Amino acid sequence: MTHSPTTGFPDAAGSVPAPAPAPDRAAPARTAPGRDRYLDLLRSIALVRVVVYHIFGWAWLTVLFPSMGVMFALAGSLMARSLARPALGVIRSRVRRLLPPVWVFSAVMLTMLFAAGWKPVKEEGIWWFVSLANYIVPVGAPPFPWLIGDKAGLLEDTWAVQALGPLWYIRAYLWFVLLSPLMLWLFRRFPWPTLLAPLALTAVVGTDLVKIPGETGNAVTDFAAYGACWMLGFAHHDGLLKQVPRYLLISCSALVMAFGLWWASNHLGPDGWDLNDIPLAQATWSFGFVVLLLVYSPSWQQLPGRLAKWDKLVTLSNNRAVTIYLWHNTLIMATIPLLDLLWDVPFVYTHLEGFFEATYTTWMFVLVWPLIGLMILAVGWIEDLAAKRSPRLWPDGSRSTRRRPAGAHGR
């Protein structure tokens, strides 16, 4: 986001300011004033959880750690901080930082779709040229075929759906950014009604009480389901949560979360307890979960104790959050043809066939991280260019990546 002291999802395109040199070389590096490493850690955990979920498909992960709600809340907090400046400039900066990585992703995906034989004009007519704009500014759903290619080919025939799935988050985030000045204005005048209004809206549009068809309905439902988490970020920034006794916040959060689980138990989807299929349960559980995380927010200036060894990875993931999120599904699918090459190794085929089949998804999890690292090297620097900053290949906060040319402000 636009303020450089703290990184967020789109703020991952923002810079990690260079700490002042420590007088003692053995002392841990100091972080920049205002940087909250607790929030950075939460964002990193959320990204890892998303990758794990998309590999293993464990529905219970959406209950254990509702990553999307956490990410929207952190982004909302940073947005509230940035809106101390003129709103138009903040929105322009956010959009500028977000879109170039999306353009590169979209260009690659469209090239793959056309190479696979997609003929959208023949299938959808001239309207396709209008909907194509969502690949450029994703305020709506970009067009793509649900089935393309050969099911027995290099990638299964649903690869487009899986690869382009992450764009729903970009769409929701963009909506929140564009509407944040109005949302923050309402929040600061009517804090509690505004904070809870998205939950009420989810109870209407997320339960089929009012059915909005098509992608418009999906967009409104996503906006409602995570709107309360976004505004919890406002509440965290403005200190609203600190004005309420902690025991009361915890008690109310527990009740809201209990309602979410109760609602889910009576509306289980095809994947059981996957809250992504149950908007009202997702909204209420995420809301209560985020309140608990923010109530106990310690505002670390640096990662404490054993967490310190993860400092560079936390910094890297925050600086490249857009790249990681956009590309992770595509890279997960790329692990499959790579792992299948092992079947051509006689020893594996003869002696390890059963073991390899039983642990296949685990090997996907192991392999996807080097692929993510390669993608960070390949296109991650576009996030720096979008932030009007000198490109960095591996911005993990080490001394070599913290150096910045004179006059570079990362805005």
C-alpha cells in the first residue's frame, strides 16, 4: 500500500524501509519505525495457509485459520492509515501498485489460453472484448473457458479455472480500495453499525434470502462476507477495539464464532466444513477470529525469540505477496507434470511406486516452494517497478536488498 513503513497484500509492492545501521554487528537489525512485525507474520501465515489449502484441499483449514479474512483485515488497517492523506492520491497509488503484476499474470494466462485453442470471439461474440477489460482492471470476472485442452494432456482440462481463481481476491480488494474513503467516513461517524453492516448484508445475499445472479452476485457476496474484516482493520487502526473491555470483546467474538460454526453445521456444502462454500459462516467465523487476533496484537518491532529465524522469509513474503498469491495455483499445477517425470526413473517405478503415490501431495507441497521462489525471481521485481522503486530480485530484508539509491522513497 502507499505508506512504506508497513507492508500489506498490495502493500507488498511497497518498500521495506532500510533500518538504521546497528552499532553492534552482532545485534539484530532494527526495523523501521511504525513497522508491525506481528501483522507481517500474520500475513505470511495466511499466504502459507492458502497454498497448503489449495494443495491438500483440507476443508478444516478454513476453520483453523481463515486466511482471507485475516488478509482483508490487515489491508483495511493499512488503508485507514494511508487515508490520512488525500483519498484520490491513495487510491491512485494502490491501483498503480496492484495492476502491473496483474497485467503480467493476465498476459501469460491469455497467451496460454489462446495457445490451447480458445476462440472467445467465436464462442461469446463481440461481448468478449468488453469483458476482456477485467483482465486489465479486474473490477469484474474475466472471461475464460471452464474446460480447455485435453484431460489427459500436460495439464488437466480445468487448469484455466484453477489458474485464474485467485483473481476473485484481486476483484474484492479493488472494490474495497475504491470504496474505502466512503466506508471510512461512515465508520468514523457510525462505527458500530458500519462495522456490523456487512454481516447483516451477508445474512441477506449470502443465504439466498435475496439471490443476485451471476458474477455480480458472487462479487457482492464476497464484498459482504469480508467487508466486516476490512472494517475491523479500520477499528484496529483507530483504536476502537481498545475502547471496549477485553473480556467483552472475547465473549462477543466467541458467540459470533459459535454462531458461524452452528450455521455451517446446518449448511454443509459439497466439501463439508469448507467455509468458502458457506458465506454467512465464513463472514461470522472470520470476523470473530480476526477480533481475537487484533485484541491480542502485540505490535512487535521485530520478531521475538524463535520467530526471529523466520524474519527474512516473513519479509520476503510480505514484499512479494501479490506475486505469491497470483501465481501459486498455477505453480501448484506445474508440480504435477514435473513429479510425473519420476515415473520414468526405473528405481522409483520399481521400488517406490506405492510410497510415491501415497505421498504425492506432500511432494507437491515440497516442490511448489522452489517454483514460487523462481517465480519471485522471474516476475516479482514488477512489484517494485509498480511502486516506482528500483527492482530487487530477492527482497528479504538482508543488507544487500535494503540499500536504496539516494532520493528513492518507495512511494
